Amino acid sequence: MTTEELKTYLPEFTDPRLLETLLEKGQVMNLEPGKVLMEPGKFVKMVPIVLEGSIKVMRMDEDGKELFLYYLDAGETCALSLTCCSAARPSEIKAVVEEPTTIIAIPVSLHEQLTDEFKQWKDFVSETYQSRFHEMLVALDAVAFKRMDERLMRYIVTKMKQHKTNELNTTHQEIANELGTSREVISRLLKQLEKKKWIELGRNVIYIRDDFEELISK
């Protein structure tokens, strides 16, 4: 990959020296869905910047239950991984590749150097912290204040936008895991949405109406 190609993925980085440093010391990686990049309790070895695809970031409790926090899309990185590498602390989140994804992996040791040398990297990190903090507040509000049916509908909208499709290939158990509830609850709520004719349930697939987001906003 050339610096010009990298710049098309990361247009906010216009400094040639920064782009050259990222390519020289980083590693471009192609990842398959299901690949686990970070796990709770393990030290973060690199900062992933997504070039294409997406990565799902989740929080896990002591019993292994997962709670979906946010996605990393093209041009984004993980604020929590930046925090852990700066403080030399083990990861507190789980990061899993959601679809075929290309990243550039930046060594932990390079993060501090980039922050000192390049204002564009420092601004990138600052913006990452701000946007991820907002998304985590949204996730916290959903858990604390919203009913499960509301959380499920917003989850469906998020998935639709993430994958740019009205067909979600997932199981009721996978949704339950990400929303921190039981499969039975999710199945019951999905059946209610199907009864309204807002969705149609298949085997490990959910077909969603084009106007689903409008319907749930009424």
C-alpha cells in the first residue's frame, strides 16, 4: 500500500510524514469475520485503525455475558484500546471482526511517539475519545432507561445501517447476548414485531421493512 492509497482511507491525515510513519511501522492486515482482536484481561498489543469493514466492541462481565457498546467503521479506531495502551493496562473490552475487514495495526509503542510528533494524530485521538464517549453514554442510557423492546428496535436499525442491508443474518441467541438478556425475551419481542408486519422471521435471518426506522419513530 502507498501513502496515497492510505490517504484515501484516512483523508484527515494529510501530513506525508505521518502517512509514511504509519505505513513503515504499522501493519496492514486483512481479517475474516469472527476474528477476536482484543479480549478482557489481555494486554493490548496494537491500536487497530479500520480501513474497510467493521469491528464490534463489547463489554463482558465476570460470567462471560456480553454487552454491545459500538462499532468501529472505516477511518475509526478504538478509544478504549488507546486508553489501555497509554496506561499499560490490560484490555477491558472484547473486539470482534464483524465482516471482512482491513486494518492498519499500529504498535502500542508507536502511539506516544505519534502523539508527540504529529498534531493530526493528536487531533484524531482526541476526536476518537469524544465520539466513543458519546456512544458509550448512548449504550449506558439504553441499559438504564429504555425498555428492552426499544433497545431491540434501535439495535435492528443500527445493524441495518452497519451492514447496509434489510436482511440480518443472526440468531435470537446472538442478539440476546449483545443486549444482555435471554433468548426467550428476544424471541418474544421479535414475534411481536413480526405480528405488526414490521419484520419477517426466517431461519437465522430477519427480513426488515424499508420503512422500519420510520415506523419505530412514530
